[in-house]
Amino acid sequence: MGTLVASIACTILVVVLKLTGHFRRAVLEPLFMWVALFGIVALCQPLFFGLYQWGFTILLTGTIGFNVAINLKK
């Protein structure tokens, strides 16, 4: 389920960025790095269980998105 959500989130984000004209490697690469970093923080924080439950999905979304972004042309 988490992988499906991560794939859908990446697809939606890429489509939105494509439609707005911001579909560039220079924009996507740092964005997905921050998403992955937020996923790590979500997994490590002890306060909100809901954020912990979604932490791996957020981390996976950032990782998949970053791998897609680094393979785009500049």
C-alpha cells in the first residue's frame, strides 16, 4: 500500500510540475531531497504516531522522485 501511495504521489507531483512549466532537474532534485529528509525526520520523531506511520512512504516518495530527477536532462 505504501509503495502505491509513493508512486501516485510522485506521479502527481511530476504532472503538476510539468503542467506549470517547472519540470527541470534544478527544481526537482532539491525538492525530492527535502522530501526524503522530511521522511527521515518523520521516522525518527517520537511525538506524532500518524507522522511515524507515513514516514517510510514519505521517504520512499523522496527517494523514487530523486532517482527520477537525477536522470532528467538539464
